[in-house]
Amino acid sequence: MNLSDDELDRYARQIVLRQVGGVGQRKLKDASVAIVGAGGIGSAAIPALTGAGIGKLTIIDDDVVELANLHRQPLFRQSDAGKAKAELAAAFARNLNSHTEVRPIQERIEPDNAQRLLGGHSLVLDGSDNFATRLAVSDACVSLSIPLISAAAVQFQGQVGLFRSRPCYRCFVGDAFDSEDCDNCAELGVLGALTATVGSFAALLAINSIVGIGEDQEGRLRLFDGEKLDWRTIRIPADPACRACGSV
Ligand SMILES: [Zn+2]
């Protein structure tokens, strides 16, 4: 897919990067990314990916804006309270970059609709706020063979990982949390600067992965400690008994 003069002007500062160039920019344009959750992580990842020139962006969120979201979700304004996040985030993205085809979906991802909603994308970035959704997203990505970037932030801890079928996110967390919202921000608290850090990292990982920049990050989980201001990396081993990827 060729780039127009307008696109060459718009992306000039990233096309000039040796690691991106015109070839990388076209890869971004050819990419179709589903973002699960237009919350704190989505508020950082959606502008970064839209601005970078991702060709197609699907924004999936069933929630509406509340006043208590605004400290970590700068996609939204005070006057947006009560309005659907997916629609507002899509309007933001369309205003930022008319070259990105944006599709909002106001649905909650569950095990029985995840494959339908995520099918056809080249990458999924999950910034949802609970284990049940993350596991449903992960299982669907394993079944559909779609790379998954899973990102989460709660209290002062953040984590971001890239999974390609095996090991998968379920290998990391196991089966105990499918019906639990046990790490929900509403109960535990989180800082907006932390969700923005993790969301921006996830967007960078997505761009690097799509363009092919740097070493492949599959199966590595980056953990951010917001008190020590320190990142560390762990490798996720594949669980031979994993019910999602164990038989793949
Ligand atoms: Zn697994």
C-alpha cells in the first residue's frame, strides 16, 4: 500500500528513523489492531497508535465515562460523563488521523463473543482492567493465532507482555481468575501517570512488533515498579497443562 503526500508529511519524523522508513510506515498502515479497553492504558495507546499511522483500529469497550475515570483517562472530558467510551475514543482517533479507519464496538468481551470481535485483526492490545476479560481475550487470540500484547496497571505495579500462541497469557496466570475481577482499579486504586507509562510502553511494543524493530519480545513480561521507578523482565514458561495453548 503506497503512502500519499499527506501521509509522507505527517509521518516524516518517524519515516526518517532508520528502523522505520517507508517500508515500516507501510507495515503500520497495513496493520489492523484491536484495542480492548478505552481506559487508562487505552488512553495512552490509542493516541500513540493512531498518531503512528496504524491503518485500522478497533476500539472495544462497553463502559461509559465516570468522573472517577478522568484522572487516568485523558481521552475524555468532564462533559463526557455518562457517554460511551468506545464512541468517544473513536471520535478522538478520527480527529487525530483521518488516515486511520476507526471502528468502535460497545460490547463487553466474554468467552462466547471474543473470537467474533477479535477475528481478522493482525494484533490485539489488551488494556482491560480485569482477569476475566484478559483471559477471554487471550484464549481467543490463541485460537485465532493473533499476537497479543497484554498490559495491566494497578496500584504502583505495571506489566506488559507479548504473547504469540505459546506461551500464552493463561500460562502466566493459570485458571483461577476466569470469574474474578479481583484486581479491579475501582477497588485497589491506580495513578494516571502509571497507566500512561504502561499504555505508552504497550504502544511502543506494538509498533516495534508490527514494524519488526529490535529483538522479538515474545514470552517476556516487563514488570514496572512505580515506587522504585524500575523495570524488570521475566520470561514466561509455557505451561504444558495450559488449557488454552497446551494442545496447540
Ligand atoms: Zn498457555
